[in-house]
Amino acid sequence: MTFKEKLLQNIFITRSIAALITFLFNISRLFNLNSKNNNSVLIISLHKIGDTVLTVPTVKLLNKYFNNKIYILCFEASKEIYKHIFNDLEYITVKKNQILFGDRILNKQIIKEIKNLSPETIVDLTGSITSALVIFKTKVSNIIGTNEDFYRGLYSKFIPIRKTPHLLDIYLDVVRSIAPDLVEDSVREFPIQIKKEKQILIHPFAGWAAKEWSFNKFLLLYEKLINKFECKFIFEKNMLKFDLIHELQKLGINYIETKTIEELKYELSNSSLLISNDSGPIHIASMLGVPTFGIYGPTHPVYHVPIGKYHRYVMKRIKCSPQNSKYCFTYGGRFCPTYDCMSNLSVDDVFRSVLSFVQELGIESKDFKIHKK
């Protein structure tokens, strides 16, 4: 259990901190009573790539609900995700050097830009100390959002962060609080288009080491798949050291290195299936209508896996696997000394599951393509 989780379990401490933050916030507002807001909405969405994709259904509904001009505060990589769906929105992008102190505080330039925008409404989809500090420094009175109970007093409409599946619903809860009729089950899924003639892609990396099935096992899985199907590795440029790249070339292993999110989206959209760990690319693939197969260990798939019948996963459950939470007790494996859940998952087990899914999808084999010609 993290220190923050221990604090949240102590109701007295949580309420005391919340009361102090609310008091300081209200005092700061006394000096901002004459502010003039323009007719716009600012959505705070400071997420990594995977979580950015999970916010897309919510942003769609917010765009439908508000008649105002909508701006999104997000990271540069996330902008490329949003622009794939939303061409009519405006963006305030945060670069790596514009967020300080362990990715918690935005620099003065970004805060000034938000103050100059002076939105009528802020919608917080981030739910962290970072977004709370942004709100604290603004002059906006109508603030809707989700966060920890510490920051309840910052919001005119506060939605506690849910602890139950799916993570996508954390963001949809914000819409449910203002327009529940808009949230139908269908909005939780991206439409899938199966491209049976395209290649299978394998993405072997994740946000941290504990979520990664070993690269050598992915190589063995590739060798099994390449005998029957068109298959390639895909990963960000510079993710592999030169000697490993050279080894892949020497072995004749097909791979794609992407330099940008745009390149990644292009390659994923031209594939029949993505096989990956619990990672951002697996969510991008689902957004692009590509079926996915996920490999899970220290994170609970019920919380993370893309929603829909064309997304599958495999997991080796052991005694310390997460049961009723999104992470195992070692904080998603970050403090795990062994990574047993991943190391005990065999290549044969994964291959059997993948092959069954590939056959269900009807992905064309090499032999079928030859006969078709």
C-alpha cells in the first residue's frame, strides 16, 4: 500500500487536508473576484498515451454537451492522439521541460497561457496534484472534475475517483455527473475493422519493466508466428541498443522503428492485430479499430484491457496477482524482486492463445495468400 493510499484510508487526516486546501483556495479567490471569463471550456488531460486514449470517449461526449469552444491541456504526444479524432478543438500543449518537480507542477508559461485564455469552465480529467495546482492558480468558478478527496474543495462539481473497473469509466463518470443520458454502453468501445490480409505486429515494451514479458520470449513467439503469418516487431526508435538491432538484422527478423506518434498510428492502422504488453500502443491500436492481444502480469486486465470482443489477453495468475485492484501489492511490480507472473508465462501458452484468436479473426496465412494469387 502506498503512502497516499494509507493517508486516504485515514478519514480524519483526509478531511483535515481537504479542509486546509479548501480554505487556502477560497482565500485566494478573494483576490480574483473581478476576473472576466470568455465563453470557452478547458479540459485538463495530462496523461500518458494509453490513458489519453481512454479519455477519448469522454472528450467526445463533452464536445457534444458543451456549446462553447473547447481547449485541451495535454502533453505533446497526447495531442497527436486527440487530433486523430478531433480536428475542431484547440490545444495547449505541455512539453517535457514545462513540467517540474517529478511531473507535478506546470511552469509559469503554461499557467500564464491558461490565465490568458480565462475559460468559463474547467473540466479536470487528470485527477492529480498537477491538475489540482492548475485549478488552484486559476480564476475560474465553474470547475467540474475527478480527483482524490484531498482536493474536493477546489471543484464546484466534484466526482471521486472510482476504484472499480474500468479505468475508462473514471473519465466517463465526469460526464455521468452532468449529463447521464449521454453515456451509453456503446461509447465505451471503438469500432473495429478487421483487415485479414495485413500483417501481425508485436510491440515488446511497456511503461515499466515489470509489465514486460521478456524480449527473448517475444522473439520465440515471433518465430512460431512467422512460419504461418506475416509478422513484424514494432517499437520506438532507440528503444533497442545498436548491438541488439544488429542481431535482429543478422537473424533476418522483420521490425519497424517509429520516430513519431504519427508513424506509430500509420503502422498500426495497416495491421491485422497488435500483440503487446499492457502499454500505450495497445490502446492506440484499439482506437484505430485494430484487434489487440495483451499480455498481463502485475496489472489487472479487467481495469486496463481495451473493451470489446475483438480484444483478448492472457495472464499467468499466481498468489500475488491483483484480485480487486488495478495493481498487485508491489505497486504494479515496481517493487517486485522476481517478476514471477511474467517469467512463469510460457511461450507455448501465449502462442496457443494468440493462434486461437488469429484463427477466430480469420487473418490470412502465408499459404492462403499464395493460393489467392
